[in-house]
Amino acid sequence: MPGPFPTDLSAADLAITTRDLSKHYKSVQALSKLALQVPERAVYLLVGPNGAGKSTTIKILLDLLAPSSGAAMVLGLDPQRDAALVRANVGYVPEQLDWGYAWMRTGRLLEHHSRYFPSWDREYASRLFRAFDLRLDQRLGTLSKGQGRRVHLAMALAHRPPLLVLDEPTDGLDPVMRDETIGVLIEHLADSPTTVLLCTHHVSEFEQFADHVGVLRNGELRAQLPLDELRRGLRRYRAEIPPAWQDRSLFGGAAVRRTTTDRDLDWTVWGDEREIADQFARAGATVRDVVPLNLNDATLALLNPKEVTARAGADLLHLAEAVK
């Protein structure tokens, strides 16, 4: 999607790349020419609303779904040609938990799963089960959503793969278990450096250790950049404006959120802070405040651009009349 936001990370060594990756279902375009780039050893958050194409992307990378066009590479392998080898090097937590054999106990599932991974660490798997408060004798069909998520996380981590692909890994967990799960992930990354591609709606939970972010909207990549660059480049500006101010379209698409009254403005703008402030000044606006955004607010602004124009004096007059 053309725009002012960076999308090219090709200077880095990449664990995952896609080129012109597209997927459509009859009249529905799930992905459109996606150019995903996940650097090696990065913790990359892929964020977007429901239906943005996040899970579709993951399924194509693991050859669980065929693309309509384009190509992908995972750890130097083509998923369509080397699907088994790709999956052998990935720890995967799916969004939907569908066991297929509800009668099986979790201990038997671990035993079955471990046979596909020569690097399986039995002692580590046992530690993970204890950390996640799971029982080996519980049948899969009786697991809650949160318990099932924790079983999948243990299976994803226990063979210490070079790539983790986690689709909503904390979904269904209570707040205490969310914190404990994130702690386990941080410890795992410290002990077993790996690349992580993580799709989530709960971006604030991972801000403490994520380092790259991709913003997916309507199947198109709106932004893709290091998290530090996002923090530097996207800021909220509050400024006073003169009467009948004429520069309400200043910055074009780089201003992702605009709230403007007849006296002041509150805009979220992408760009160099000094240059943005200078442009405001040249347009007659007096910047009072510049606020950096946290990850949650930054991604929300990119995903849901808004423009609100209000005539403050007129609105107050109407309110006063209504009170009368």
C-alpha cells in the first residue's frame, strides 16, 4: 500500500521473506502483494484487525494454505517445496485449537509430538508443563481454551526451534497466566536465541521485548519497521491555530489522525519531529506539546486513521442552548 511509512527491511539478514504474496477467495482478497520481511533473531509483531490477513499469512508460511500468487521463503526454504523441513524447524501456536483427538491425554500428546523433533528436550518440556500448571493425565477434550493454549506453547518451545510462529499466544489466558507466559517467553529467548513472528491483538503485552512491527490492514502491509523507529517517527502534536486556519490538510497521508477545532488541533503525524514542528510554525500553528506514543496507540493510529473537525465555539453555543 503506497504511503509515507517504511516497509522495507531488506538490508537486514532475513529469516522470513515474502514477495508479491497474494491470496484470494473468489471475490475476497485476503492478501495483496505482501512483502513481509522478518529479520533473523527479531521478535516481530504482526498486528492488524480481524480479517487483516495475519493468520492467512502464517498458514502460507507453513504450507497449511497455498497462495494464489507470489512466493515465500522461511529459514532459506520454500514452504511449498520443503514443507516438512520448514515445519520441523518451527514452533507453532495456532489461533484455533482443534486437537482432532479429544480422547488423548496431554502426556501422550507430548510423547507423540516429540517423535517429530530430534532436538526435543524432555526435561525442558516437563519444566514448561509445571510452569504452565498443566497435568499430563488430563484429556485434551476437557482442556479449557487457556489450558489448550498453554499446551501448544509448551509443544512449540520444547524442541528449541530456530523460529517461533505464535498466533495469539496469550488468547484465553487469565491476567496472572498472561504475565507468567510472557515471562517464560522472555526466559526462553534469553536461553535459546531465536526468531519470533507473533500475531496478537494484545500488543502492549509484548512491547517490553518486541523489536520490529508490521502493520497489516485489508491484506496490505501499511508499515514495517523497527520498533525504535516507530517510536521516534510517530508522535502526537497539540497546537494552537489562528482563526480561519487554512492548512487543515497539512502533511497529507503522514497525518494519520487529525482532530481540529476552530482554535487548536490534536494531530498524530509521521516524520522528523523538528521538521514537523517547523512546518506547523510556517503554517501559523503554535505547537504546545509533542507526545511520543506507546506501541498500542501507535499501531491503533496506523490501523484506524481518523479525521475529526469541530467548530468549538459553535459546539459550545449549541450545548448552552440545549441546557436552556
